[in-house]
Amino acid sequence: MKKLFTLLISAAALMLAGAEKKIVFVGDSISCGVGASPREMRFSTVAVKLLAENSGKYIEHNIAISGSTMSNQAWPGRTTSGYPYRLKDVIAAKPDIVVVQHGVNDNGTRCSLAEYFWSYRQFIREVKAALPNAGIVCMTITPVWRSPENMHYMATVNTGIQEIAAKENCIVVHIEQALNGQRKYFPDALHPNNDGHKIMAETLAAAIRENRVQKEDDFDFVIRKAGSYNICNWTFEVSAEAAKGGFTVFRNIGKNGFTYSSHGPVKVISPMNYYGTEVLCKTSDLPAAPEFFWHHYTKCGTWKLLSTGGKEVKITVAEPPPITGSKTADLSSLNAMQKDWLVLRGNAANPVSCSDGVFSGTVKAPGSEFRLLSRQKFQNVRLEAEIKLDDLNTGCRAYFGLVTTVPWHYDSAWVMLTGSKDGGRGTFYVHTKGKSNKNSSLVRSSFTSGKWHNIVIENSKNGASLTVDGVLKGKVTDPEILPAVAMPAIFTISSSKAPFTIQLRNLKITAL
């Protein structure tokens, strides 16, 4: 964190101080200026002039070598390519800013992606170690039109460059986006002409002035090609429709959300164990809320996002406000039920409905399920509802209670309702830290098919208890067994061949 702070301050100081600022350019023939005429029209020279216009004196120190690669190989010479040889020249120059433009030749010389990315990141790490006060700028690679495979290579490499920049706290210059796939800027299908170099220079100068240092918890991702991309443990799936319309752009990606623009549907998946509990996803810039799903087991979020028509839209993620006092679920409709503290999850083949204050769900296939979950975790809480079980049969199961995660035997207090030939029974379980205490086993036929039963489960520092139809059926007070944290949840799971239906009404939660 201290090193990142130093980088930020140093880079900011570069913009304001009056001293000379040396920029070292490490790259291949494009940085050398091939395609520019005269050579002074190359992007590195033009960018330094643009920065000097209103930001003091800058010095260009261009050590690019035509044909060179970032990976270590004997082309164009045995000591000209590869990060070890480039590194010594960079350190000797003692620059304030290092601009890295490498990657096109690594593909042309048949370097593996693994070798390229390792060399690229190792180069940056060693520059940071030797020059801790220098800012590092990573340029995405330019397009090559000599074969269709090059477009796939460019998308993969530019994703990797953006990830390395985020992990190593560098600035990214989105050159591919700036050139926007314009073939006219590349007369020989490889090297930019004067107009192409000018666009690269303007984009580079703007990025250095903006000084947006990438971080793992606050990074940007820009991509053109359709496909699925993993970066910083996030996944971004870009549809063919989105790619056809242009670039898909994500900015300020982090735990509190992100902004995005696209020309078609895209899908985003957060890292695992990223959101410890159900979170709320909101936006005020779209006509409808984005489709958002929180994975109870992996604790990550998935967004299915619509096209924004190219405009930037902000997606906000936040934990729901805590429940205080009592809250009764609105069971007038499924939409009303999920607007507040509940969310419905399950197999689409299982019919569910809400009407006249009653929630009803049927499990139709063996092994399928639906779940009604709260969005918050609780420690001191009372969960109560009236429950009716229909179509009871051997093998069907319903779970009602406080459950933190799967497997359920970690920090939970719940009742399992099982069907049998002569009715139903309920068993009260309290678990914590892998320990189990089967405290109370209700007798068979305690739950009658077609009859409403009132069930109340409490969990607090004073104990966990189950009450059925006004009668206390079981209580646990052993502090070694009591859950420390709980998540109210209503589950329905069936392993039987016949359908199994559960109905709920007067579902209420009360903070104790």
C-alpha cells in the first residue's frame, strides 16, 4: 500500500513540478517510428511535445529496437530482445516514466503467451524494484491485419496487459480502442502512418495527464472481440452483438460496482467469496433494473446486462440496510415479495406464485429445488411463518430456518420437515463449527397434510428454540453449539418421484 501511495504521489508530482521529466520508451519498430515520415512524427516524439506544451519540460529517451520482443529470444539479435536486456537500458536511463509498447513481434516470432506474459510482468516488477519512484505506462498492442488469427491474439494479449497493469499498479493506454480498427492507419497492415502515430500520441499524453493508476480493486477493462475473458478473478462475457457494435468498456470495477457501455448484451461475474451476503444491485440509468444473481455457495455476483447503446451506465452494488424491529414479507406478488428483504432462487421448472398473501411452490422433479432467502445475515433474530405441506410422501423434504451456508451444518438453526406414509414429521437441528445437536425430534404425523402449522425459530445469545403451534418443542442453550451468525432462509428440496408443495403465509422476521 505504501509503494502504491508513493507511485501515485510521484506520478502526480510529475505533472506539476517544473523539473525535467525523462520518459523512456521501450518497444519495437512502432516505437522506433516505422511508418512515420519524417521520423519526428512517431508517437513517442509527438506525445512528449504534447505533454511539454502545458506540463513543463519533458525529455524523450527512446530505446526501442525494431523487431524486438518482450520475451527472451534470439531475434533480431541474441542480446536485443527479452526483458533482461531491455531492463538494463531502462535502469541506466533513470527515467521518471517508463512507457512499454511490446507484443506484436512476440506473436510473429512464435512466442508462447505464457512466456510473453511472464516476461512482461517480470519486466515491470524489476523496473519497480530498481526505480520505485518511476511511473509505468502500459500500452495495449496495435492491430495486425495479416491474418484473422491476429485478432484473437490481440484480444488475449490486451486482456493480459490490462490485468498486469491492475496487479502491478500501472497506467493503461488503450491504443487498440483509440485506433478503433481503422485499417486506413496501417498502409502495410502492421505499422501506423502519421495519422495513426498522432492518435497514439494523443491517447498516450492524455493517459499520462489523467494519471489513472490501475488497482486490483479498482480497474478498467476494454475489449472489442466477442468471447469470455477472465481478469483479476472477474469474468466478462461479451456477446457477438456487443462486439459487432464496437468496444465494450468497463470502468472502476470493484466491490461497489462499475460503469459500463456496450452495444449488446454482456455478462459479468464477480470473484468468488467477494460478497459475503446477498447484495443489492441498482442503476438509475437503464429503463429496467439489470438481472442480478447472488450465488449462495460461491458468494459471488452475476450480472446479465443489456445494451446501453454505447452510453456509459453506472451499476451500484451495496449491502441491504439492516432490519430493525419487525418486518413482514409482502406476499401479494412475486415482484412485491422480492423488493424488500427476500429473494427467490431455484429451478425454473418448479412453479412458484404469490397471491392473497400466500407464497406457494411445488418441486416437480427429483433433485430440483427452489429457495426463498433473505438478503441479510443475523445473529439475534426470530423467524416465524405459517406453513402448509401438501402431497406429503416418503422422500420429500422441506427446510425452514436460519442457515448460513452450504453445508448447512455450519452455524445454523433449522427444522427439517419430511414426508412419510402417514403424514409428516419435523426435526430441529442446531449446528455450529461442524458440531451437531439433534435437540428435538417431533413425533410422526406432527404435520398434517393440508393443515396450516405455525412455526417459530429463535436464535440469540440466550439460545436457539423451535416452537410449533404455540408449543415449545426444543431449545438449545449450550454456547458451544449456538450459532454465532445466521442467515434466515426458507428452502424446499425434494428427492421423491411425486410432486411436493409447500405454502407460506404471515412470514415475519424480528430482530431480537
